[in-house]
Amino acid sequence: MKAGADGCKPAAPAPFGDRLVAVAKSQLHLDSQVRPALKSQGAFQLEIPMKPIFATALMFSLLGATSALADNHCADGKTLTPDVLTIATGNPAYYPWVMDDDPASGAGFEAAVAYEVAKRMGFEKDAVVWTRATFDQSIQPGAKEFDVNLQQFSITEDREKVVDFSEPYYSAAMAVLVRQPTIDGGATADIESLKSLKWGVMAGTTALETVNAVIAPPDAPLLYDDNVNVVEAMKANQIDAALFDLPTALYLSAVTLDDGALLGQFPADRSENPDQFGILMEEGSPLKACVDEALTAMKEDGTLAAIEAEWLQETTGVPLIK
């Protein structure tokens, strides 16, 4: 603290509790002076015990204000709008990341993660505002119109040069894509059943290594140069099954195959270098440490795993492969 003009240091402010008592006492003193005068003029017809009510209300009001500031400490003054966390998602936002394109409902994996992170940063649900941003627009350098963005952004070295990412909140599992007749024919979510299927994979991906090392079918998988050709081979009954990361598999089963289905999914730790999603922020964001702290705590206490189980296993109905 700097010295005053006379060379003496200003007196340190009184502790908060002492200041609170002093304010309450001054009000009680003023009340004791003013009330008799007003009463003598007929201003009070009833004797109402106002002093205890005021003191109690004042105490809780001031304590409540300081508590709110304490809750918001790691993000205080660092958001686009004071006391509000602006979160972006896609336009539209898709199942199972956001249910019914309504992120404010908190339903869906990324919507649920967003609200839990916000809460641990000190923002209750009514202090969260949602906005929309395209995927390509969000990964470009420059200022952002959001504080954080959850939109299945894979963390890559090139992207980290122009934007900030949080710690990963999801490591993509590998999922088995088939057509419904394959399941109707008796295929199940276990290794022995998977061995009997005819496999196709995209060359140069980790899927090939997983099929060969983990499933180990008797016949070598057929190789294709892109996902489109894998799906076309499945439509032509040249292959029974293919392996993709879960987000891609969900999309292909719902959009590109009329009778597409997901037979099962491997845990992310069964994959070599799984695709990892991070919360995107403007480069140099002051919120990064706060977001990372929230995610780390969610991992340590099991909350993140529980959200993943609810929205990416139970909701999608994709069982873990045994």
C-alpha cells in the first residue's frame, strides 16, 4: 500500500464483520432518533419492530453479495459480458451432443458438460447464455463472439496455433458400423462375434490397427481410400462391418445408410491415439485455466465419466464391446 502525502500509511480497512456491525448500528441509531419524532406526529399507527428486520436483511444481503463474488473468483472479470458466460454451439447442434437442437435444456453430452463446467466456474444456469457459431468460423484466428465453444473440436497442433483448447473433455471411442440385417442375423457386441464378420476399413487410419490387433478376424480387412467408399462397399454387401470413431459412426448410421446401426463401441483406451475433443476459446483466453480446473475436477470426482455414460452410451444405445 502506498504512503499518503504526509508520509503516513492510510489506516487498514476494518475487517468485513466489523464493518457490517458498524453499518447495522448506525442504522439502528438513526431509527431510534427518527421514529419517536415521526410517531409524535401520528406517522406510525402501529409499533412495528423494524430494527431487527433491517439488521438481519442487511447482514444477509451483504454476506450474499460477497459469497457470489467468491464463487465466481476464477472467472470474475474475464468474460465478454460481466457475470455471464457465453457458450457457443453449432447451428444446428446434433444428437447426441445436444438434444433437439436446444442447448439451453442441458440435454445432450456437450450441453450437460457445458453447464457442469459453468457451474464449477461460478455460473449458475441462469447466468449462461447460448449463441451459435459455425465450425469453420470458430477455428479461425481472431476475436470471438463467445467465451467458450463446444462443438466436437478435435485438438490438433495446427489449430492450437490460432485458438486455445481446454484439457480434453472427450476421447472418441471406436464404434462398429453395420447394417441392421447383420444384427438380425445374430451379430453381437463381443469379440468372438466380431471375428466372424467381413471387415472393411479406411487405409492409413488407426481403425486398421484396431481391427487387426484387437478383433483379429481370420480374413484381412478390405482397404478403402475414404469413408464414402467404405459405406458404399457395405451397401453393396461386400463387407459386413467397419470401424469408425463414435461421432463419425453415429453420423454415417443416421444419414448415409438407410438401415445403418451401431453394433458396439470400444472404450477410448483400447485405441491408439484416440481423437480428443477440447473446449475452444479465443487464443490467449484468460478463462483457459479456469475451464481446465473445472474439467480436471470433473474427471477426478467421476462426474465427466457419468455424463459420458448417460449421453454417449445409455442415450445412444451403443453398448460396450466385451
